[in-house]
Amino acid sequence: MDDNKMDKEVKNELNKKIIGTIKELQVEADSWINLATLGNNLNRQGISYKELGYIKLKPFIQEFSDCLEFSEINEPGKTPVIFVRPKVDDGMESTLKVQSINIHPEEQNQAFSNTTYQNLEHCAHNQNYKNASSSGHDDHNSFRPGKYPQQGTKLENWAFVHWSKYTDLSELALPEKWYYGDAPEEGTPDQPLLRNYLNYTFQRLAYEDKILYSVNSKTKEEYATFNTGLVDRKYEYIYAFFLKNTRFDETGIYWFLLDFVVAGEDAGKILGRIFNPLPARADYFENRIENMLYDTTTGPLHCDYTHIITERTYRLPPEFLEDNCPPDMLDINGNNLNDIRTCSDFYERKAYFEELGQRIYENSRIFNRITNRFEDAVDLALKRTEWNYRTAIPTYYPKRNQGSLLLPLALTDETQVDLALVVIRNPSGSYQGETVLPLDIAYKNSRLVTRPDSDWLRTEVIHMENQEDDFEED
């Protein structure tokens, strides 16, 4: 659609809503917002670019380039990721000057080898860190950029952690399988779940202000430490122990991981001399037992089926969609469900499932059929939970800093769990089913709280979803 085809009044009104939505999503005044995230939030406000004549989100948003600026991250072999934010007002200098970032394998610093798109965005945009006083730290720990983590900062952006340390940690801790399936996927780092666990545990500890810092008064060496939440075979906590990085000016990374240690053993002796008391582990549920168990006596569980079925359509098992949707409903712009599962175009896949979700929503017979099937699966999950309280698994959602519970949903076969239902406890004591997660994301989030002890959420039967959750993890 050309600019002159959009009514000016409509465009002005949309412009206000788009700017307002972006500002609601921004953590800082100049934060960049993933275009896909913006699209999801615009949809919730009833702004549909398709109804306005656009096939894809990108050209629609680019109509507002007079008030928006764009940034693009390109990584070899992956779909470009586009970010957007309002343009800086006249007279104000932007703290960020990024147009496009191209990441080449030979140029990747080892410290950033496992960085995600969100991490790349954070590193490239070089946002300012909180000052020491805002973090509650004493002035004697003189503030330098990068010393204290910002909201959302991942461990691997805050400290250099040599890849071999993850192996050391997995051998020091109680035995646990830190990957899905029978073996790590070829071409992926060892212990991918362990890296994920540490990154998000670090974020939670930063939020709770449980990362400790100290300075040696004689040598002026700076140290930091946090409790990993993992234990060794004697059930003693394992701590991450850091020293200020001597290459900080060169790398921009303030800390260097000395080792993962147990207090009083090996390098843990030094830890004990520097820090007393030692840091506490992360707390996700305020140590309240009612937040960690599902009370089956509270009455019916209410679920947001419209959101789950029509906005998270891409998470539903293909076999389930084929069983409940007529073939013509699954044929969209020449693509069928099998075609779209192997499609590498992010926006094409996203557009397909958005259209499918809309078709299901508009067809009350199909929508009710799928809802009834979901209700049967939820009823079965509640029966399993009543029989065994361990069926409900406590979990933590990092992006919202929120604790919840997971219930198993068997949609295609009662003997096989397809998805996890995310359930929150209301202040009244009742429960609300918020959304569904694929099992790999469900496991990663639940592992932040504790190692799942269940008969349905196990790494042995989970395989990474290749492209399924490029859209959004909620």
C-alpha cells in the first residue's frame, strides 16, 4: 500500500497508538523493540495490518518511518531480526546509533559465542548501566559501566565464562542431563540447558539484589559472587566466583569467572575469606508453599481459550490441527500445514498462523470443537494432579518475572503430553490458565525453580522446537 492510499486521519491515529505501544514495551527511553513483539501487542489492541491492506507487518510499520527508526540484526543462516523505536525528539541526542549489525562467525568473540538475538541487541546498542546508588551498593565499590547488571542482562554479557567451565560445573553438581533427547544436537554447545539455567538464574538474582561484591583493601582487587542454586554430591551449594577482568577496557566485559566453587574447598577457601555471609539462592515463590502446589479443591480452572487457540495457533500440534480443521481451512495462500512447518521465512510462517487463528475464531463450529477438546485435556490434567500433586510443576517466566505452575495437556493422544498449560493463582485462590508452552520452553523455565520431578516433563522425551517459537515466548 502506498502512503497516499492511507487516509491521513487514520494514519495519524495509528501513529499515536503505535508510538504508545512501543513506549509501553520499552524498558528504557531509547530501548529497541523486536518487530514481532510489537506486532503481537498491536494485534491485542485491534490493529490488524492485513485489514489495512498489507500482507506483512514490516511494510506496514515502515509507513511510519517519519517517526520511527529501525535496526536490523543479521546472523548467518538465520532470518534477520528487526527492531524498532520512536525517533528521538528534535534537540535530543540519541544514545544509540545503530543501523544494521552483521555477525560473522570468524568475528565472534568467544565470550559472545552463545549470544542470542536479544543479547546481541543489548551488546550492540551499548545501553548505560544502572549506577551504584540505584542498585543499593555502597560508594566504595566505585561504579564503572558493566560492573552491575542491568535488567535483562544475561550472565554471558556481564562476565567472561570460558566454555570449559560449563563442563566443570556439570561434573561438580549432582548428576543431571543438561540437554534434550539422547544426545546434544549436532552443532550446538554442550549443556545448552545449563547455560540457559545460569543466564536466567543470574537475571533473577540481579532482580533480588543477591549478587555480592567486594574489594580487597590491600590489593584493590574486585570480586563478585552469586549462588547458582545447584548443589554438589554433598548437597553443598555451588557458587560462581568472579574477579574483575583485566581486559575490561579491551573486551567491555567487566568480570571474569574464576571458577564454580563450593565454600571451603579449593578456590572456595578464598571465597569464604572474602564473603561472609555467602549469597542466598534465588527465590521464585516467596517461600510460600501455596505458590508451589496446585490446590485441586478450589473449583474449576478457567482458561483463556481464545488466546490459546487463536493467538498461539502455531504451538498446537499439527496432528491436532489436521484432526479438527477442514483441509480448506488449512490451505492459506497456497500453503498447507506441511509446507509451513518446513518454511524458513519467519514472516511467512507468522502470517500463516495468524490467518489460521483468525479463521478458527470466525468459525464458531471449529472453535467450539477445539475448545471442547482442550477442556477434555484440562480435565484430565486436573485428575492427574489430584492423584499426584507432583503433576503440577512450579515454573518461572523470566520476561515477566512471574512464577506459575505447569499442567500437562494431552491433545492428540491421552498417553502423550503435547503442551504445558501455564496456570497462575489468583488473589482469590482460584486458578487461571494463561497460555500454553512447547515442552522444551516449559522445561527450561521450570528448571530455573528446581529440577522437575515428574512423569511428563523429562528431557528424555523432549526435542528442541526448530522454528516454532521464533514469535514470542509467552
